Amino acid sequence: MIETDFINLKVNGENITVSTGDRLLHAIKKTQKSVPTLCYDDRIGPQGTCRMCLVEVKKGQNINYVASCTYLAENDIEVFTHSDTLIDYRKTLLELSLSEIKWDDQSSEKTKLTNNEFSAAVKEYKPENIFPELEKREVAKDDLNPFIARDYDKCIACYRCTNICNDWEQASAITIDGRGQDSKIFSFFDNKLMKSDCTFCGQCVNTCPTGALSNKKIEISLEKKETKTKSICPYCGVGCGIELISDGKKVLGATPDFDAPSLGSLCVKGQFASWDFVNSQERLTDPLLKNKNGEFEKVSWEKAYEVFSQKLNASIENNGPDSTVWWASARVVTEANYLLQKFARTVVGTNNIDNCSRT
């Protein structure tokens, strides 16, 4: 028997081809249908704990129910994602989850700009409140960090946040404390993120499916017209992908671009400040020049160029070209930085040029 690099199977009657070693979930994502994955994140691999991605697999005359995030694809099997049995099953799981968290329309609104997986599942399967409400998890109190809100009364104990922090970011800033319904996400020390090893990369926020962790800095548009635009973080030369959130009037925030080569990873500046300066009241909009009293006042661009040229020529004539230092910027395109270094080296005649992109 000759092994091939591809596997052919059927998903809801549709012929699908995947690579050897792919999971069923990968095959399902190639179709129009989707299954909820409340414990799964591509970057940390299959967990198989929430059981929401359970599917029906028919192999010959045998029918099995398996977690699609863990089960390896096989040749000539048939996969069904939305049989009546599976729909009722997922609805029941969601009803159990809703019995242990605080969930309402505001919760759904809060997660629509980040990770809305739980909200989407609730809308699709329409669970009812048929189970007795359990005591909600303890909310993290007095955590005065400026970036991450921690509403653990929405926590479904999927542990995606701890897995992404420990296994992907390797920061180990948060862990699980307690058992059963008394369990909660905890950080050393005093359960305050500012005192922990948290680097505020925001990956816990991006992976949380319920909004138990959320971005404090993202604004919600009053006009409900938020749109996302793919862009590149301007803070350094790594070039991480971001999606800018706007409503046509102002930038409201940013989320990672998981389709970019950076796979959604951002530092604290990229996650929480890559857009912030756009709305700053301190942002310079005109050239400023000190007057005779030593105070800055607005001048025209023509005047600014004239003063710059005079001072530059005087410095070069009196002290040589190496008396000047040139700083390029990671916030402009590569071509602009190339022109600046070319100007410094060939026109001015100095190698004194640097850029934060080299770090």
C-alpha cells in the first residue's frame, strides 16, 4: 500500500481534500458549515475539553461521535456536523454553560469586536435557561491595570487563556486556582496583573471566547458602525499584523490580524497603543519654532524648511558632516527610510544614521 500526502473524505456530502496528519476540524473549516470550538485555539492545538466540536463520523457501517479538533482525518469517511442529535447536544452544553456564568445582550455586544465565538454559538443554537443557576465565579477585585478587564463571572473554565499564556507566550502570568465551580483564573501575586509576570501582550483577551477577559481600551461606536481594516503595527520593524477598528469618524481600537505572518501575536504597544496616538490631543499637526521668548509657535512648512536648511548647512560647514545625527522612523514605509539614509550618506556625508527597527 502506497502512502499519499493527501486524504479524501466527505463533510456533509461535500468532497474535501486535506493533508495527511490534519484533524477533522481542518476539513470542516474548508466547508460552508462551522462547529463551535470553545476550548480550541490554532496556536496551542487540540484540547478536546469543551466537546462542542463533536461530529458524527461514518466509516462503513459504523457511526462514532468524536471531537473534530482531536480526531485525525481518514480516507473515505463521511463527516456530519449538524445532525439533529448534534444540534440538541450542543444546545444542552450551552445551557449548562449559561447556568454558571452571567450572560446577557450586553455581554454579546462587548465581545463582538474581539472574540465572539460563544456569542455566535448562543445565537446559532438558541439555548434556554432550563438549569438552576450556579454560584458565579469570583470577580477579580481592584485590578487597576489600564489594559485588561477581568469579568470572571463570564468564565466557562475553558482555560484557553492559561494555555495561551503558558504554552504560546511562555509568560506563565496566570494559572488556575481552586477546583470545580470554585476554580478561578489567578495571577501571582495578590491576583493583580500589574504585580505579576504579565507582559500585557493581550493574547488572553484575544483567545477568551466569552469576554471574561476583555480589552479596556477598545471603544464601542455610538453609531454601531464599527469596521475593521487590516494594517501593520507602526511601533517597530517586526511588522506584526493588526486590524484597526473605526466607525468612519475616529479610530476606536485595534485587534490582532490572525491571518498575518505574526499569527496574532503582539506586544503591549501593538495590542493597546498601536492606534492610540492617532486620537491624542498632544499630536503635532503643524511645524513649531521657538520665538525670541523661547516659546514654541506655529510656522509654515516653508519657514520650517528654511530654518532647517540654514541650521544644517551651518553645522556641516563649521563642524563637519559627522556633527549631525539622523534618526529614521519605523512608522514610515521602507522606501522613506531608504531615502533618508541615502540623503545622510551621499548628500550630507555621514554614517550617523539609526532606526529603532534594528532592535
